[in-house]
Amino acid sequence: MPPGVSLTMTLNPFRTPAVVVLGTVLLASFTLAQTRPAAPDSPYGGTTVEDIVARVNDQIITHTDYDRAMKEVDDEGRQRGATMQQISESHKDLLRSLIDQQLWLSKGKELGINGETQLIKRLDEIRKQYNLETLEDLEKAAKEQGVSFEDFKANIRNQIITQEVMRDQVGRKVQATPGEVRRFYELHKQDYAQPESVRLSEIMVSTASADSPDKLAAAKAKADDIEAKIHQGGDFAQLAKSFSDGQTASEGGDLGQYRRGSLAKVLEDATFALNSGQVTDPIRTRQGFVILKVVKHVPGGVPEYKDVEQQVEEAFYTARMEPAMREYLTTMREEAYIDIKPGYVDTGASPKQIKPVYSAYAPPAPKKKKKVERTRFRETTHTFRQKTRPDLSAAAPEKPATPAKASKKNASVDTASMKPGKKEKIRFGKAPTQTLPEAAATKVEDAGALPPAASAPEPENPLEASTKPTQKSRFSARAKVAKTAKAKGLTPDAQAAPAPDAAEVADRQTQAAPLGLAGDTANKKKKKATTAGEKKRITDKAKEPAPKPVDITLGPAPQTPPPAPAPAPQQ
């Protein structure tokens, strides 16, 4: 690996257009902490291994991560030539960048992006860049520079996951048309203004050992010969590798970019007057004769749009991506679990962000046993709807109830509807005293009950067996009731139709007269019934009594009461 080049600087060349440029600006790649110096003893008896600065979902940001990130920001700022004030300003957004990175990684885990395939390709590109044969050689080079290879791979993997999530969630939603890019260039044209500059390559013929005029003339002849080969179409880079005595010979003589005023006047006058691709004559310097080629001549002022079109597209895409990414990161902050240690500030926090609240653990209170009161069945407030007993007033006249029976009846009703009593501790061998009904009867009223009739029979208890047998009757033996049309809300007298008057009778006769279209229908009469006598229904016929069984026993026959006559049918 070339001296003076660090592996931590190898991530900069691997930037894809627009998305990676913005990702590098907003997110610095910070490696994970591997070692931690010992901390002072804890007052609780343990030893603090690592201080946690912030918790983001299921990940943490330690104090070591924070310090390492700050050191990398300082190193990068010094490489860019930033001032101390600019570096101090970047420290304010350091924690925001760390939290942003963890949010991108959490989203990548949710989307199933691991970046393993891209990681192998990236490591192979780095190996080729530094002319290493295997990845083991790359790991050895990292150890020689004091860089953990696992941290180095984790750094690259985090970059890959971040870039993939940016493209998927934000980048594909940002669109740009050629017209918008051109208008962006017209508005920011002065930002692309640049001074006049040239990119040069050299072929050096050294005169350090030319201590005589002959050697000096030989060096001049060699330089003229090389110039002639260049004019004949020879490759400048190959001629530089073959004949140049300068340090840039291995690189094809490339010297880099030079602005006007940065070269010696002799060299500046000779090169800035040429166009791209032209070569100067051999120029005598203290080192020897040098032949310079103007690889590219950039005129000063604002360049044409076609010359900086790619740069304008990247700048326009970056300008669109930055607010879209900040908005998306704000949304992820509102949905994430973020807890920051006091003393640290997240400049990208959202006002809608909810901070977790911690409380001391409190054991659940023991459940109270449900208090159960035992009551007697008769002391419940439930009442039963009793079926009314059949009306026996026709068989036997109702006797007036005596005062003793009436008070006994009222007491039974009041006892059944009393409220449940209080819980009482009943001892063995003693009867309960508090749960028994009190002597004073409590009057209970039913708001929905109808007033009892004067002749209403006493309701019977459904729990007690009925002593009176019930007699079944046939349907044909039931009384016949004539069906009458009933109208809602009318009395039987109002339901009868009024008698027709003379005009209505005349209209009925006119409407009933035959029309004569299908013959004379007036002579057609209904056939008379052939059955003579009065019609009777089968159910009205008296039933014949069943024949009596013959008694074959000896002795006098038992006397049986005569059968009761069948009830006459009601007409």
C-alpha cells in the first residue's frame, strides 16, 4: 500500500451519483466500539464498562462511538482545509448524524437489506486499487496501520445499507426533468465559475550530470528527438515512461491541474497559450529540458452547460434530496424509540417526538375476595307469576274469608317478598336468629301490577303439588261460539252493517241483471238439493253409549252411580 494513505480514506472514492454524495454529507461512517478503558467504580458496587449516550430502538450509541465520530469529523475537516469555527459548527450536528445512521440501519433491517453482496464487491475494488492480490493482504495492511478489519468492514456495510435505504425510500420518489436542471443551472451559474487552468503532463531530460557542453548538447538532442516522435504521432504517456527522467515517469508524466498564476512565468506563457492536446518545445530549466503537453485547457469564467451538465444534475438532485431526507428522518424519529442522556442535544429532534417515561416498579395489589352473603330461598326478592286457578264459582259458592285466614295470607305474601337479611355467623346446634323474617311486615308494591279483582282466586304455589285432578275434554264437546267480524275500536253494535236504502237496492238489481252477451242467463237456475230433511253436522249427532261389559262373577253386582247426562250442545 502506498505510504501516507490510510484505509479510512478509501471510502471517499466509492460514491455513486447524487445519493451517495448526499449520504456522505449527512451521514459520517462511524465504526463500532471494540475496547473501552476502565471507568471508576460504581456506588452500587459494580464497574461501569461503557456509558450510553443515546438509545435508538434496539441499538445504543456509546460514549466511545461519540468520541471516535468527533475525531473523524475533525480529521476530515482538516483535510478539506476547514477553519476551527467550521469544525466547531459540525460538532453540533454530530449526535444528530449518529442517530440518523441508526435510524437508517433499523429501517434496513426492517426491509431485509444486509449489504453482504455489495460488501464483497467493495472490498475487492479496494484491493485492486492498492494492487493487493488477496483480501488477506488487505486485512494485513489494515492491521499494519492499526485499523481493525472488522470495524472497517462494518463501516463499509453501514454505508451500503444506508445508501440502499435512501434510494428505496427517498431517492426513487425524487424526479428531475431536463428543463428543471437547465433552469437550476441558469439560477446558479456563478457557482460554477472557475479561473483559467490547464492540466499538464511532462517528459523530463535531466541535465544534472551535464557538466560539459557536450553532455548538455546531447541532452538537448535527446529532447529534440522525443519532440519529433511526438509530432510523428507517438503516444506521449508511453514516451514519458520510456525516456523521461522525472519522478512522474511511471504515471505517464501526469503533473495535475494548475491555475493561472501558480506556475513560473516561462512555463505559464508557454502552456496557457496552447489548446488542449498541444505540446510545447523543449524548455530549459534548472533540472533539464522539459516537454509539456496541455492535456486539458479550461478557460476562465462561467463554463457552458454541456461542460458541467453532470455536475449540475448532481447538485440539483442533492438540493431535492436533502429536504426530502430530513422530512423522512423526522417521520422515523416520531415512530422510533429514542432516549438521549441529559447533557446531549439532538438537533434533528421532532416536536411530536415522544420521550419514554420511566417509573419505579410497583408490585400488583393482591386481589380482594368477593364477599358472599348467604340468604334463604324465601328471603329473595324474586316473585313468581302464578297461573290462576280455574273458576269454581259455578260449582260451589265462595265463602267469605275470616280475619285470621286473611292475616295469614298477607303474612305469607310479605314473607316471600322480603329483602335478603345480613350475613350471620351460625353456630352448631343453634338456629339462626338474624336471617329470619322480622315480625313487622314490610309492604312491597309492584308498580306494573294491576289492582286485584274482588273475586280473584288465591294464586296457588307452583312448588306445591295440586290436590285437585284436572279433567280432560274433547274438542267436539266444547261450546260453539259464532264467529263475528271484529273491528278494532268498535262495539258489537257499531260493527253491524247499516240496512240498504231503496236507491241502493235498485242499483243492486240493475247491476245483477243479465247483459245478454252470452245468452239468456236469467233462466239458468241452481239445481235443487236432492237431500230432504234438516241438515246436521256429524259433530252434532249424539254419541251412542258403549256396550256394557258382561259381569261373569258370582254374587250380587256392585252398585255403580248412573252416568251423568251429556251436556246439550249450545246453539
